[in-house]
Amino acid sequence: MKLYNTLTKTVDPFITHTENRVEMYTCGPTVYHFAHIGNLRTYMMEDVLERYLTFEGNTVHRVMNITDVGHLTSDADTGEDKMLKGAKREKKTVMEIGAFYREAFFEDCKKLNIKTPEVVVPATACIDEFIAVIESLLEKGYAYHAGGNIYFDTSKVKEYYTLTSHAADDLKVGVRDDVSEDENKRNKCDFVLWFTKSKFDEQELKWDSPWGIGYPGWHIECSCISMKNQGGYLDIHCGGVDNIFPHHTNEIAQSEAYLGHAWCKHWFHVHHLNDETGKMSKSKGEFLTVSLLEKKGYDPLAYRYFCLESHYRKPLTFSYEGLDNATKAYNKLINRIASIIPEGEVDEAVVKKYRADMIRTVGNDLNTAMGITLLYNILKEKVSSNTKRAVIDLIDSVLALSLLDKADARRKEAEDAAKAKAEAVKADDSHAGDPEAAMVEAAIAERLAAKKAKDFARADAIRAELLAKGIILTDIPGGTKWERK
Ligand code: AMP
Ligand code: ZN
């Protein structure tokens, strides 16, 4: 595959350290609140990437952290502690908040067909590893003590701004206006590896360390969790564009200082989802969540379709109008697939051609919109239904829109309704010419479907509605008879 690499700023061939094995790392959620649908855009595109790499025949070993300690409201060690903020808001403990929102995150992912990475590690489970890496960074002279905290010294690395195009001057204290933030820092971009002098007296989670009781900074967790589970060579690291600086920049600095060699070859960043007023954020009152979309009657997978229609490297603006259009298109696609009755031999040559088309399109910097176009193309082909289904299955192994499952369920529903109607009519053909026969038969069919779905309340309600119109139903073997009072 070819994929844009934030490190080289070009679309590069994706080459792994070990052939056919991909070590993939994903920055996980900070579990102090529900994920908004912007966060989930990022996880969804990372999921498509993982599925695509698997489609190409790779084994993907994917690791993700859960940030349950250390993340301040500003990514650069200033502001409030996010977990503490969540705990205060809900009058719960930090651990309770973390457990609740972690589960909520994976439930949202499930609804959006986002696979759970093979390894998921909360930061609070790796404190010993963080301490060991920080000790080593101190020994090697990449870190220093100041005011009770341990800082990473960014001036010690040759190229700090590998991912961004800041000027080297920005590194110096005093260059930027907001410099007085933390007087302990020797250089503007130095960052905290371990806090002992916390600004948050009520900090709940603290651990013993060689430098006193404290807790880790945010950036150290991803480097340590990745190196522990994936070794010293990472193939691809993912996140949203806001992670590029300072989070990923700091991850590179500390990992390479610790390892003594280049760490991760490929950096994948998903652009933001914005709402119509600007950047989406969790602090903006009622924010957009998967549950909110569901409450409004949307299928979460219609949101997945909405995201797949645009490219991951472009900002995307969310609107309900846009989601309505995506819902219509998604439903139309499912209905078209539902109208294909499975039959005929699978033409493997056609499947092979579409596999090549996938590599040419989705494999070219994850062009998911072209993946959707391929679905429409196969529907137009003059090939057997089973060939169409095999190609749809192949494409959907990457897009994960549950197309065949949804189409099959829809077809079965339609078949059941038609069968129910036919049964009802067959069982009672004594009303030919009755102007109300069609209405009664439709009601009988609906009642039968409700009974099959074990919705007895609805079935009883239909019977009562007909009775109110003077029509009495009697269940007989194989159907339902009706007569007037
Ligand atoms: P957080 O839970 O805040 O640590 O963020 C989780 C993920 O969502 C990170 O990879 C962020 O880069 C990403 N992210 C944050 N805001 C947005 C947004 N508006 N659109 C897309 N991704 C986002
Ligand atoms: Zn991270």
C-alpha cells in the first residue's frame, strides 16, 4: 500500500520491519468523558487502515493505551488534570470514571464496527515500566530534575521537530509569549515525565518512585506501552492531527533517546471532524456522541458511511443534513444489495479484478470513497448474483459497513411479510370483492409478523383495532379467519 507519512510529508510505500507483519500503535482515549464522534472518526479511519492491511495479507498486531492518568487539559503540561475534572464533575473517584468511560468507549466502537485492538493497556497498569524508562533517560542525560518534577530535555535531541515545521528557535525559553507557564523548564518544549510537585493537591492516583510520590506525565505512556508490547521498531503510529505536536513529537524524542535508534517509520494522522461552529470538543455543552445520534434515530453505521465518503486527510464538517444524505445513500445501497437473490457460480476472475481495484484505490492513501464507488460498480456488472455478493463481501471486509448482513436481514423481513400476507389470504378466501378485504388482510399480516417477533402487545392491539371496526379475528390452523360482527 501507499500511505501519506507525516514524517516524510509524502505518500510513501508502506514497508514493514518484518515482512507481512505490522506493528501498529494507536493513541487511545482519555477516559474522562464519552468519546465524541470526532474522536471516533479517528478510530474509525485507523480501523479501516488495520482492515486494509489485513486484506493485503498482513498480520496486524495493534496496541492501544487507555489514558487514565496524567493528561492535562493542555497537551503541553498546563491546565487541569482531565481525569480529576471528570471525577469532580460526576462526584466519583478517578478509577470509577476511568472504568465507566472505558467501557462506554468500546460500546461506541462496537456500534461503529471498530475492532478492539489486540492489546489494550491502561496507563495506570504500567507505572513500573514508566519509572524504568524515566530512570534510563536520567542516566543518559536526556532528563533532569527541577522543582520536584522530572523533565525531558528537548535540547539534547538532534532533531526535535521531526514531525512539524517549527523553527529551531522556538525551543529556547523566552521565544514564545506563553513562556512563563513553568519556570522549571530549561527549554520551552521540555515536558514533564514525572510529577511529584503537583498543582493538584487532591490528585487521587499517586505512586511511589525514586523521586518521591507522584504520577507520570501524559507523553511517556504511549512510548512505554508500545516499546513493552511491540519492541523497539514500530511500523506505524496513529492518532488525530492534534496529536502531531506536542504528543507525537515528544514520543519520538523520548523513545529514540531511550532506544538509541530510529523508532517508528510511518506516522498516520486523521484530520479533525468539525461541527458547523468550529472544532468539536467535549467541553462545549451537549457534544455529539454515538448515543445522541441513536436517540435521534440514526444508525451508527450511517455515520461510518458518512466518514468513509471523505478522505481521512481532509477536515470534515458534520451536519445533520450531511448525515441525512449519508443515511439515504447507505439505505439505498443496502436495498440494492437486498434485491440480489443469491444464486449462480462465483466468477473468481471478477473477484480478482476487484481485489486489484481495491489495491489501486483504497490502497492508494486509503481512498475509502473510491471503495464505496467500487460497490456501486459491481452492482452494475452483468455477472452472477453470487459473484456480486463475493465482491461486496471482499470490499466490506475493509469498509465494515455490515452490508451483506443488513441486506440479508432486510430481504428476509420483506419475504416474511409477503409470506405472512399470502398465508393470511390463503387461510381465508371468503371475502372476495369486499372493499375492506385489503385493509384487513394487511392488518392480519402485520399481526402475524408481530406474533413471530414475539411482540404480543402489538398483535393484541391490532386485534383490538379491528374489533373496534366490527371485525372479529379467529386463529385457525395455518392462518387467521375474519368475519363481521
Ligand atoms: P482524546 O480522548 O482527547 O485523547 O482523543 C482521542 C483521539 O481523538 C485522539 O487520537 C485525538 O487526536 C482524536 N481527536 C480529538 N479531537 C478530534 C476531532 N475533532 N476529530 C477527529 N479526531 C479527534
Ligand atoms: Zn499517545
